[in-house]
Amino acid sequence: MAARENYNAIGGIVFSPDSKHVAYWARIGNKECVVLDGQEGKYYDVYRFIGDERVFFDFSENIHYFAVQKGKLYFIEETIGKNTKK
């Protein structure tokens, strides 16, 4: 889904090392998602910080974050163009 204009909050804007990708977390009501290159990801209850950020790139093609859904903590690793949940 494309990014919306009516988020309750956004933050943690990060760019990939090659500056070709941008990501941030966004909140609507009591759910949060990561928006990557203008596309919303899956909604979770909350995102947890990794160091100072909620979302980070380790390489230009890989983004990582922790998310909580129904009391379970997930480490999410996305390769641009693919999604994998670990």
C-alpha cells in the first residue's frame, strides 16, 4: 500500500548507504508500520529501537527492525524487493 498523508506520527527517517532508499516508521491509531520507498509494510503493535533508531540499513539492499505483535517480538529483515521474517 502506498504511504498515506494522515499518519498520527512518523519518525526515524533513515536513508540507505547509497541514498537510493528511504525508510521511516509511521503510526495510525495504535498500530505502526515501516514505510520503505513510499510503500507501507505490515502493521504491528509497536516497533522497538535498535540502538538509536527503530529502523536501520546494514547494506543498501537490507533493512532491519524489531516489531511486537500480540506480545511476541519479531526481528524483521527485508531485502529490497523481498520480505523475510526471522
